[in-house]
Amino acid sequence: MRSAPVRSPFTILLMGIVLLTAACVPMTVQPSSLAPPTLAVIGTAPQKIIPGPSIVDMTTRTAGTSPTVATWQYISGAETFNSRLDARLLSIFDARAGGRHQPEALPPTPSALLSDGVSITHEIILAAGSVVGSRFVQTTMVGGERVGLVDEIIYQDLSTGDVTDSAALISPAMTGTLRAILGENGGPAHPEPPPGSAVDPGVLNAIAFTAEGNLSVTLHHDPLTGAPRQPVTMIVNAETTGEVLSPAGQALRSSIMAKTPPHFPAPAPMGLEHIDCDLVACAALTYDDGPNAQTTRLLGILEKHKVFATFFQQGGYVRANPKVAASVAAAGHTVANHTLSHPNLTKLSSAGIEGEINGARKEIEKATGVVPGYLRPPYGASNASVADAVGLPQILWDVDSMDWQSKDKAVYLPRIMRLVKPGSIILQHDVHASTVDGQDELITQLKGKGLYLVTLPQLFAGIDLKPGASYKCRGTTAGCVPGR
């Protein structure tokens, strides 16, 4: 399914765009006095930018004989860009599911094209100033034959959210001229796939520029007849390129040739990076009852795996170990409230409940500078009186590791892996050495299952959590809260 990009003119956003990818140098043809210069040659399509601090690679897939597999790139901190991409991907996955897409915990697969199903790739190929260019390719295969294709490059201003498509780079009066140039120099058109297949008929959907200012156009159809053909990327020489461009195209080309560095937005804070848990399979690691010396050891394991978690801390232990509590927050993990002294809140008066919660809040804020946004009632014990008094969303769990009982990773790890599902909240306790002993193995197994490990703010992103209400997981399973 193809979602039409919003067409809007480039404004000052086009100033300072540079081609960051290592594009292949186009074939050069020297003009001579005996023959006119070659207008276009076969070249190489622009490649994605190597991931850096601001670019995040993602992947997900579905099961079945005709799966959907997608790999794409977010830009950290660019919420409009990321959310628009999520919406497009979800629309495709929903259509393939015949309803609401349900994320599945499946091991990642190689990026090779499926023989049956839909393969999607989204790659950032240009970035500088406030503008990025990204390529979106959706290929549908049946029985090893390609029966559907969308291949397009669009440009977005990260500062305004404005989007323009490739065709807008070409002057409408020069479209015919460009088609003729491409048709004359693109070599023989070999029909592929068979006539009548559902291939996007657009000819000027995938246009970019080389660092030298040449025009790069990827064709899947004959530019004159529209007949399907084998894919070919044409590089139009710089002189001809300058003649066929619209004002927006001229501005973009000039900015690329100026090699101005990109201006990405500030990356999202650690543990709060963009992720859509309606699109991919997520699970949240949560740890209760710290902080203590075991917490420090756990932080090293989480850092090794680049995983962020949520720590429900007791105020009394925070008072005793303020530096450990501070290190949890400084590392980007979410710090939450687990009361001052771990009583059963259902046995306390309203004043007693408030005292436990406020006491823990004060100790946590003093040590970390963080005001906790979530409460986990000790033992998961809650009732209407607790709900009325707590003033915070109550976070329970749907995966109880029982780590405190067995104190044996050979027992609690298989239990977690048996119970976990997309949207799960996993309960563990970082006060036990035996729990920390198993975290390296647990994280490896969860990632291998295809789960993205997230903090509670990431898991519940987009959901309005109510003070006093209880939440144990995200999704459409009974007892969970749906995200959309």
C-alpha cells in the first residue's frame, strides 16, 4: 500500500544539505568536437547512510507462509519524522493482517528478499541542514515472482515537518525532456515483472543527487512508454541536470554541492528514545527493592547490552545508598516509587499510604533529582483506598519471575521465557545476587526472541496512564492496555 507524500515547496530548509552517503562515482564521458556530450549514463543508486548516534536501525516481521518483513531507520529526536514513518508502516502491516497488526516476538531474519510475502526497506540516503532524504521500497513477491513494487525517495524538513516528493524536483515543463533523455540512454527495456502486475507506474519517484551535482534517477519502467523494465539507475550529467530542475530542485542541488553539515535535532534522552510498541515486540525489564551493591553490578550488565530498564526503589534503601540510586538515574534508567519501607498498603490508613509514598518520593528526588512518575505497591497489594491515595499510576506485571523464591537462574530464566509476550512487564528484584547473575543470559535470550527491551515510558508511550489505575502490560491481551 502506498501512502502519498505531502507535497509542499522547499523553503529555507533546503539551505545546507549534503550527501552523506558514500555514493559511487558516476561514469564520466568526455565530450569531443565530433560528437555531442553524453547526457546520461547507467550508474548506482544512492545507498543508506551508515548508522551514527542519531540514526537508529529497526526491524520486525510477521510469521506465516506469506510474512511481512520490514527494516527501517529512525532519527533520534525527530518525532514528526519517526511518527510519520510508524503510521505508514502500521498501515501496511494492518492491511496485511486484515485488521489490527499484533507485534510478534520472532527472531530477526536476514534482509534477503522474501520469495513469498512483502519486504520493506526504509533507508536515509541524504542528510544535512534540516533536510533528510529517505528511500522507501516495498516489494511484494508471490511464488518467487515480483508482483508489486513501490520505490520512492522523499525529502523532509525536520524543523517544519514539510515533505516533498522526488517529482517536485523536476520542472513540469522539462519532464518530457528528462523522460526522453532517460529513455534514449537507459539501454533495452526488458519487461520484468510480467505485464499487468501491480507495480507502481511512477517514473520520477526515486530521484536524488550525487555529491558532484549530477541527477540520479532509478527507473522500474520505461520513461517513455511506462512499460515495466529491469531496474536501472541513470546518472544525468551536471549540465543537463541544471536545465531540468525546478526551483526546489535547484535549491536542493546547490545545498548538496555546498557540503553543509546536517543539523539533526538533539537526540532523545537515554531510555526515552522513540519506539512504537504497537509496531514492534517490546518488553520492559523492571527491578524491585533496591538500590544496593547488586544494583551497581546490574548497571554494568545493562550498559554492556545497551538496555534500559525501570527500577522501583525503596526510599529507605535510597537513603542508605544515595550514590547507587543516583547512578541508576544518571545511566538513563527510569526510577520509580516502591514506598519508603515496603509495607502492605492495603493495611494502612490513607494518611499512612500517603506517608509511605511521599517519604519514598522525597528520598528519591533528593538522591537523583528525579520525581518518580510510577508506583509499584509492595506485593502488588492494592485496593480502592490505595488507588484513591497514591496519586500515581500503579504498575504491576504480567511476568512474575519468582526470582526471590528460587534464587536459581536455572529456574527463573525458563519461567520468564515461557511467560513473556509482546507488551510484557517482567518483575525481578535487584537486591538478590542470584537475580543479577542471570541478567546477561536473560537479556541475550529476550533479544534473540526478537523483543526490544524498553523502559516503562517507552512501553506506555502514547497512552494516558491515570493516577491510581493499575497497569500490567501493553497490548490487546486480556488485562493489558491497548496502545491504539
